[in-house]
Amino acid sequence: MNYRRLGKAGLKVSELSLGAWVTYGEQVGEEIARECMAAAYEAGMNFFDNAEGYARGQAEIVMGNVIKQLGWKRESYVVSTKIFWGGEGPNDTGLSHKHVIEGVNNALRRLQLDYMDLVFCHRPDRNTPIEETVRAMDIVIKQGKAFYWGTSEWSAVEIMRADGVARQYGLTPPSMEQPQYNMLVRERFEKEYALLYKELGYGTTIFSPLASGLLTGKYNAGIPAGSRAALSGYEWIKEHVITPERLEKVKQLQPVAADLGCSLAQLALAWCLKNPNVSTVITGASKAAQVRENVKALDVVPKLMPEVMERIEGILENKPKGD
């Protein structure tokens, strides 16, 4: 396992990491979560991603129980949560000062931790001034409840505004973004955020590198039972992710993976890691074997020579154009 700095921060995260989205508390229980996390840790992964909204907090409870059972040294791993969707009450969602503080406290309680390494603002909050959110996150950092804070799925303009507010008032600025990034979704990461990497030294913890499973090839012949697209509440995957055009591109990528002697999923993960602005690729797994297979993507990265990348671009035909 290799480790990359989280942007300009001194913190180092494993190139591949493990997230709890969809799986923990929904697809899998505590026993399988423990097997997956143990396999990830043994492979050198040190970053584990979560959110208060995952399975209505149950994902954090599962992860917290597993960490306690495995007895890992606290200094050896990095944990994140994301704040926005905390419950049904009028003040249980969003990024108000009240919810940021209470959301972080509740996440720490569920995870059974004294502090969080990273806290993300899960989405921009149109109903709360950015100044209020930045001040609340600064308090979280200065109270020692988290070491770094960042954003998830914010626009570059919103991020620059938050950074400007922090610097204007001497507050802790955000330092990382958690965006979706994969072979099929790349415009924002590669073009809109370019200034964030160059000017602010932003780090990134990318999610959905396999496009909700589409880039594994498992949807090429339909929707398998037990897959994410078959879960209740995830019908949007069938409607917006698994499109005929994307399926065709996935099928064309299959021979590329075969020529490199890897799976399509390993190719997709390696392709993400090829981008130097990626700090870590968050993977998901519902069994330990998946974790071990994903780790093999590290061996594929050196094989992505310029001619292979050109071949991939010829299939994708979605490289963002310059201004």
C-alpha cells in the first residue's frame, strides 16, 4: 500500500480506503463489516469513511463497534464523518451552527471515539450562511473534536467562498473535498476543481470510483439480485447510472482490462489513482474477498502507460475540454 498526503496537509492516507456508504447497516451486518475492515487494515488501508446519514446513523455504530472489537491503535487509522442529514427534526439537517456541533458530537458517540480525523460538510446548505458554517467548523477543530474539515459535492465557487471567509476572520479553512470521480463522471473533478488543487492545495477523498458498480461490468447482462441497483431506495441507479450509452462504454473497456491481465474494476480503480490530484479512492465492499481484489488495482497503475490511457480515452470520449 502506498500513502499520499491529503493535499498540502501533513496527514497521509492510503491510496485505497474503505467506506460505509450503502453497505454498513443496510447490505451487511457487523460480522461482515468486521471481516471487510480487518482485510482492509491488513492490506494497509488506514482511512475509513462514514457519515451521519448512512443508514440513519447505524453505519457509524457498526464501524465504531468493529474498531473497538479489533483493538486498533488510534494513531494507526483515520476516520471521517459527514454532517448534513442527521434526522427528521427541523434542526437535525443542514449546516447550521447548532447541527454541526450536535452532529459531530453524536457521530463521536456512535463511533465511540474521542475525536474525528476528518469532518466533511456533506452537501452545501442553501439555508445557512457559509459564514455560520465556517465558524461552527472552526469551533469543532479548535475544541479538538476533529483535525481537518472539508466539503463534499460543493461547487468550486462555494469552496472558494468558505476559504475566503475563513482567511478573512482568522478561522480554520476547509482543506479537502469529497467528490464523485470515475471514468464516467469527471468534469467537475478535472476542470472545475483545478484551481483548488493549484491555489489552495486541496486534498480529495473520491467516492463512487466504480460508478455504483457499473464499472465492474456486473450490470452488462441486467440487474443482479442483491446488487446496489436492486436495493429499495436505490432505484436512481437504474434510472440515471445504468444508461445504454454507459453500458456500451463499459463493454468496450472490458478488452482493455483483459489485455492488462486485470478485472474491469481493478482497471477503473487504477485509472482514478493515475490522477495525481486524487488523495485516496474510497472503495466499498460487502465481503472481504472484494477488499482483497480491489487492492490488486495498485499493481495495475504502473501498467497504465500513455498508449493505454489514450486507448481508454478513445473509448470514454469524455475528457473535459480546456477553456
